[in-house]
Amino acid sequence: MSSSPEPDSSPDSNPDPASHSGRPASAPDFLLSRGDGSVRTQGARGTFTDAWEAVEAIERGEVEMVVGALPFDQHCPAALTVPERIVREPGPLEPHPYYRVGVGSRLHASLVDVDPSPAEHLRRVEAAVSTIQGSILDKVVLARAVDIAFDPPVDPRLVAARLIDLSATRDGFIAELTPAGRRGHFLVGSSPEVLVRRRGNRVRSFPLAGSAPRYRDDPAADRAAAAGLQDSQKDLDEHRFVVEHIRGVLAPLCNELRIPERPVLEKTSEMWHLATPIEGVLKDPAPTALDLALRLYPTPAVCGTPQAAAEALITTAESDRGFYAGAVGYTDAAGDGEYMVAIRCAEVNGDGTRARAWAGGGLTADSDPQAELDETTAKLRTIMRALGL
């Protein structure tokens, strides 16, 4: 763990170039908003870039809590912090009024670039599907990104507030990435997908894989999209890969593991998803939440299977994902905690003038390239709506 200088006694002493003079003193450096319990923190007693060192510190009882983000590539530095101040809530977080009215709520964003172009993404999808058809790959997830400019600079906490307000389940996260060398950068997002949650010896995962765009203005078409997703063999196969990965990791660690035979439907504002509620009872001694997250991610929902082959294709075809498709969460001194899959997210730069947002889609041998492009477009709407785009 690397030590941080003792902070100023002011609750808002951590400077960032995108801050506003009227920003509330309670503005967090990290938050995880969930319907059944939330955490927000400020300040840093220390940091970790090696997540397994953080696991060891938790197990030795050296820290009260570790919060932050794990990168998609596990060989890259993590952005984990031992916070100075911790606030826990029994339910979802309510954004501060500063971010809803007045100067703190102002946001002007514009789309400035795409990576890759839609035509190039189609070409990459076609090539990936051909690779799957002729190799050991069963599934790979290809993502595309959009670059956004802000004028005036944005406080990333405002983006988080908007995402929480737009989420029917009040899900949202924000994590400072400075510990990983991305000074002043924040990862901000909203996802209903639970990578892992641990409470005592109870463990839960709620993977999403297999998706269809929603038609909120046409209830009949929306119901048809949901029914079509439930009957789609391609999406059921894609989902099965994820469930079997989680089963393979958790089963040896559990005395009991309950996994339904068929997925259920989960909806967000923009998408229908296939989801499976997985619950288990961990053997003693139970691994910490961070330990479990490191064993589980990246799942086939954001990477593919076999994992090594999928990662090799992703790193060849895409620009660096950074913390997209990694995980964001916390673990307390008892080993309890929760990690969200880092999707429906954007990385805001240190001066608040630019951000990059991503969306991906799972490809199998039966994937239709145009449908896969349309899926990423639909998934990008979550973050784009929050930015007024």
C-alpha cells in the first residue's frame, strides 16, 4: 500500500480541476448506489495498485475498507483506495440538490469522435464471427467507444447524479482512478449487473448476458422484444457461458449454490437482458468480497470464452478499454462488500473537459453484425441520455 499525505481537515480538501466552488462538502470520491445498501467515501489514507495486496491487507485487519475500480486487464494497475471517511446508507443514494438545481446541475456535452466508426465496428464483428466459427472461441465481446467534450468542464459527480436519477433501480457508481496513474480521472456509470456480493457467508451474483433494445414508446413492440429475447437460442447460449463460468468459480468455494435452470428477464430504461440470480453459502473461511471479485472477473459477459482467447482477440481489435468492463465496488474489514460490472460507464478526464464511454455486445457463431451494432447503439443511450445527447 502506498501512503498518501495527510489531508486537509476540510471534508472537501481533495482538489480536482473540474470542481466547483459551491460543490457540497459531502461530495464523494467514491460511491456505489444500490437499492439494498450504498456506500460513499472521501479522502485517502492509502492506495493499492495491486488488488491482491489489498486482499491481504483486509485479511490482516489493517484497513477499515477498500474502495475503487479494477481494470479490464488484470495485469494493469488497479485504482483502490483506503478511504478517510465512510458513509453507509441502508438504501440507494439520493443525489445532493446541488446536482439537480442551479449551477451544479449545468452540463453541456457534445459528441466529438467515435472509436471505431460504425462501418469499422461492423467489419470487426464480421471478422470476429468468422474467427469464432473456425476456432476454439465460443464467444467474444467486442466494444466500441464514443468521445465526448464538455464546455464548461463537468464535475463527474453530476454525471453520477444524473445516472442515478435515470435508473429505475437507483444504481450508480463513481470511482477515482488517480491511484492507477490516471490523475484526477473518474469512472462513472450505472449498471444493474452484480458481479458479486458477500454478506457474511452468503454470496450472490446477478449476471446479465443476452440483450435486446427496448421500445418504450411502443408497449406491444417492447413486449415482443422481451419475448423474442427469451426464445433466442443465440442469447440463451451466450448467457449460459456466463453462468457456467460463475458456477465453475463459486462451486468449489460453497457448501450450497443455487442456480436457476433458465434466466429471467431484467429491464433497464434502454434494454432487456437475460439475467440469472445466483446465490450460495460460502465455506469457512469465506473469501472476502474483493477476493471473490478477482476470481470471477472478467466474466464471459464482458470478455468471452475461452477467456484467454477472447482477451487476445479483444486486445488486438480494440483500443485500450482501461476500466471499462472491469469492476467497481468495496470491501469492508469484515470481508463483506459488493462489486458491479463496470458497464454503462464513462471515464471523465482530470480537468472535466472530455470523457470516453463504451458499449459492447457478445458475439457467437450465429451473431448478425448489424444487430450487434444496433445493440451497442442502444446500450450507449444510458450514458448519452445522462449527458443530454
